[in-house]
Amino acid sequence: FLDETRDFEERPWRGEDLNGKTLLMFRTGGYGDILLLTPLVRHLRQRFPQVRIWFATQPKYLMALSGNPDVTKRLPVPTPLSFCEQADFHLQFEGTIETAADPTHHAVDLMAERAGVVLEPAERELVYTPAPARVAAIRMQLLEKVKVRVGRPWVAVQARASAPLRTYPAPLLANAIRRIVQNGCEVIVLGEEGACPPLVRGVRGVYDLCGRTPMMADTVAILACCDALVAPDSSLTHFAGAMRIPTVAIYGPFPGAVRTAYYPACVTLEGQYRCAPCFLHGQSPCPAAQRKKQEYSPCLQTIRPQDVARAVAGIFKER
């Protein structure tokens, strides 16, 4: 975490009065994990109005805290040792989710309990608000440059998760996207370059923006312009939860309840397989998929495209 190697004495916070004090919180990432900590940050700010909360994470994940009124200072990791020494107390959350004794416990609660805090149900909502000016500028680009049609619902689709074992199979996703378009929606596909399923590239009503938004803030601003999201267990699911954007979340290795249960507008589809949920973390492909010499997790292959499209249609039917 630190930018120097000399000795540093950590001072863990154990419930002391934080008014007039500085609390430094550490978590290296990713975006979703930082967002899952925002209910705890808000709780501490409301409990101790005069506290200064500093938050340290990898530079690219700092945007998850941009505009957050509860964070006094955002710091990069490695963090200058001088800031660590200035803080009165420290809380670090590395490994909190990954090494949890009970993997069925919700991630928001895991983070809070690591700090010795039990959140009330009303305190569990994530905190994130995109910059209005950025959202307005992105919307103008979608209308004038991308030429997304108006008068039809806009549905964002995240093509891949950050880990292969959590990624919905591309052929199934392409099938789902076609069905969503046939139901009268415009689909904006998001992700890294080349992530858009080949079977829907060039299809009318599908807009491949993969690789065209290198800044995560712009990707989230696009999401803020949309009426709904389809995504795997990924960062955009958490951003959508914080912004109350209706979401169809696709889960397999993890049960959706441990991630999306506190999102007020999220429908979670869970894959069914003999080893699911396996609660696996990391970047390695699913072991069951490797044994079968397949690219995608078998549990995610059991989620039908028509069920994804039907869940999206249900969002707009309820409206």
C-alpha cells in the first residue's frame, strides 16, 4: 500500500469517537468493491459529522468516489507514507470479500462488519452520482454522433465481466441482444475493444461502443443515459445499483443475493449447475469449463437468451 518501505505503525479504528479525527481507509479495487464500501462511508459520516475520511485505492478506481460528499480526500495506492502517518486511525479492507468465512453474506455487510459496524437496512444503498455536465455531454454525443434513435428505450449491455468465469457466453448474449432489439429497444454495447459479440455487429438498433470509452467515467455516463442495463457480475451492475437504473444481472459462480439484493431495481438471473455457486474469485477460467474444454462457465450457459430478453421486457412493462 505504501510508497516507502520504512516502518509504519497501523492504528486500526475500533469504534473510537471520530469527530475531529482523520480516518484513512484502504482498498485496492475494483470499482464494484469501492462502491460496496460507500454505505459504510456514509454511515461513518452521519455518525461522526466532523470526521475527515480519506480513502486510498488504485488510481483508476478513484472515479468510483468522485463527487462523493462523504469522502474528504481521495488518495492513490501506493499511498504516500506521510498521509498514513497523519491519519488518526486506519481501516484496510483487502481480502475482506475474498477470504470471508461465510461467502453467502452480502458484500455490503461484509465490508461494514470488517469495521465493526452493523448497518441498518435503510443504510445499505450504494452511493454514486455521475457529474450532470458529463452525462449531458455524453447524451448529446449519443444522439448526434452515434445516432441512437429516440422514442425507443435505451438498453446498455456490458459484453464481458472482468473475469472469464463470470462472463455470459457471447453467442447467448448475441441472441439475447437480438431479442431485445426485436422487442423495440435500442442496445448500446459497452466493454473493452472487441468485446461486442460478432453476431450482432452491424445489426440495426445495436451500437457497438466497445473500446470507444477508455475513461470509466464516460462509460458510466453512457449508462446514466440509458433506461436499463444487462450485465454480468461486474462493475456496471454496481454503478447501476447506486444510480437506481433497472438492471438484469446475470450470475453463476456467485448467487446474486450476495451482490444485488440491496439494489432496488435489479432482477437477477442465476445459472444452474451441479457445482454452482462455487464462489470462485480470480482471473482463471472456470475449472468445470476447462475440464469440458469450453470457454465459458457451464452454469452461465444454462441461462437462456429468451429469459434475459423477457426480463428486460418486464422492466418496461412494469413502467
